[in-house]
Amino acid sequence: MLREYVFVNEFTNGILDPNKEMLGPVKDGGLIVANTAPGCWGPMITPALRGGHEVTKPVYVENAEVGDAIAIYIKSVTVTSTVASSGNESTVPENFVGDPFVAGRCPKCERLYPETKLVGIGYTAVHCANCGEEIAPFQFTNGYTMAFNEDKTVGVTLTKEMAEEVAGEAKSYMATPDNSIQNPILTFAPHDIAGSISRLKPFIGQLGTTPSKAMPDSHNAGDFGSFLIDAPHEYALTEEELAKHKTDGHMDVNRVREGAVVICPVKVKGGGVYVGDVHAMQGDGEIAGHTCDVSSVVTLKVKVIKNLNIDGPIILPVKEDLPYLARPITPEEMKKAERMADMWKIKTLEKTAPISFVGTGTNLNEAIDNGLSRAADLLEISVPEVKNRATITGGLEIGRYPGTATVTFLAPMELLEKVGLSDLVKEQYNL
């Protein structure tokens, strides 16, 4: 039955599988409201989850066919956790096969994806439910526990004593959704940084459409996805398969926040919109590998764009998140430019609007090249022209280290109109 809105509180086991039944369907132009579970560290110490995250089950969108795109309007992102933990990681090689995010294994009874139980708190709390062995595939090299104020605008990192007190009621402080199976990372009680203050600026780390071949959710991107190439586990892919099937829904781009629009490729019928891995804050690059992952309630509006055949996401950030040079030309600036046009005998001035292309790859150079190529392919201009426009009317920004970047610039409106994006861009920036 087609619905005006779909409420989502169910999760995958970490694998985005196009052959699994989707939720919905939701009406083209309808709403998806999702209660999301924390990403990264909780799933990383829960070997039964096979993707490094715990994202929502995908939602089928009316009218979405392969070769279309879906515009996802981020209407709201509300943090529900009151405390979170994160930090930089190291791996425990005996506790996984090939990839600690995907193939957790008990070193004693040798079960893959074992169920776990928590015994006490601290870094040794995760044990195999079958044999009792300690089996967390990850440990912190430097970690912290951060509490948020009531209106979720400021966070402060806790002392050892407070972190351990919180660990005793970890699920409650993290507001972990009822259907989530992850072990709450607050259980580890990391406390290497205490008394540090940060601002909250929530955004969505995973937002996108279902890949056309089953793959771990956190690996639905060119950098993390490279770990799947010839991997020694059941989710191995070839380089060609990864390039063909991924949708780059795992971006960790901090501009993917309330008020932004993300345009995603449709590679399976219905699109399969999923969301998760909401972060309380993050500087460009997520250089520690992880940030404060939180539970949240997210509201999304979905709208199908027919025949917009793109390979990866396009972002229309909120105006204040745009690079200075990529912000829309103001009426005052246009008047100045028109006076110069008269002086220099320029007959026509371009009308432009901001657009941001996501690129991914095994490193940042590859990610930037990918973003440049995607822009050139869609707008049917050369890569050198994209480079020039991004240099003088935009900029390059790091989404995630090691290999997610955005290429942002002011694109000629006539080119955006040609590909069917002009109305959406005008709506986003009140042009």
C-alpha cells in the first residue's frame, strides 16, 4: 500500500542487499521518518553486524526506476543521545577474517559473525555468547566520552569516573533504538580526553540508495569499498563490480545536514533509500576515522527525478556551508558585474547556481578526480573546464579521509536546466 510517509525503526544486519524486501512503498514526494541507531563504534564491537554500521532497512520509493535519481530533502535531524563515545582505533587481528568491519570471528570457537554478551564494562567487556571468549575486533588507541547539554548545542568530554558511571547505563544514555542489536560503545568507557568542549552540528554520515549488489553498508563508497576487492570473505567484489554497483551512500560529508538536499542515483527499482550513522559533529575529513555517533530521529522528503542517470551523489548544501566563492551571486554583485560587462563589451553574463559533486576513491586524489569526472559527465563539459570553474567559483573539500571529497562550483543555469536540475537548485537557493 502506497503511503504518504513511512516510519522506519528496523535495521539491516550491516549488509545492503538489493534482493531483500524493502519497506514502504512511500509516495513520490512523501516523507521518511527514521529512528536511527549510532554508527561506527557500537557496530564495530558487535561482530553479528557485518557492515561496520547499523543503517535502516531501505525504503521503496514510488516511480523510481533504474537510471533515475532521487532528491532527498533533509527536513530535520534531531539528536536523541545524551552521551556518546568515540575515538581512533586499532584492530585485534585474531578477532576477524580479512576485514574487522565485516567478518568478525571468535578466535576460540572460530564462529563467524558470533553473537555476543557484555560482561562488565571496559575494553574487555565484549564476549562470545557461545564460548565466552573476549572478541571485540577493535580497541581504542585514544578515545573519549562526551555528554551533551539539554538543547544539544554543546558537548563536554568526561572524566574516567563519570565515563564509567555512564557505562553502567549505556543504552539509556545513547537512546539506542529498541530494534538495534549493537553493543553500546559507552560500555568501553573511554576517557583519554577529559574536559574538552565542542559544539554540536549534527549531520548524516550514511544517506543514500541501495547498491545493485549486496555489500557491507560502510563499504558503499570508493575508499572503504576498496577493502572488498578480492577480500577473503563472502562479500568480496572485483574492482569492476565495486565501481558498477556502489552508490556512495557512505559519505561522512558534514554538509549533509538539516536543510541540505542530496541527489542520489537509482541503481535498483524503487531506489531503496536508507539512512544512519548520524554524527553530533565533525570537522572536514573525519581525520580520527570516527566521530561522536549518536541516535537520532531524521525526517526526509523524497522526490524522483526522471532520467537523471548519475553514478554518485550530488549535494545542494545549505547556503552557509558553501565555499565562499560558490555562494550564489547576489543582486548587488550582479549589478557590479553588469557595469563591467558594459565597460568590457561583454554581451552576455552567465546565470549560475551552486552544485556539489561527491567523489570517492582509494585516496583523496582519486576521490577528487572522481568528483571532477562526475561533474563533467553530467554537465557535458570537459574536466579542465570543471577544474577552472571549481578554482574560480567554488572549491574542493574533504568529506572523509582517506578518500571522499566534494567538488563544488557555480554551474551555468543553462547546463543545470538541460539535465533537469534547474528548478531544484532555484528552490534550494531562492533564485
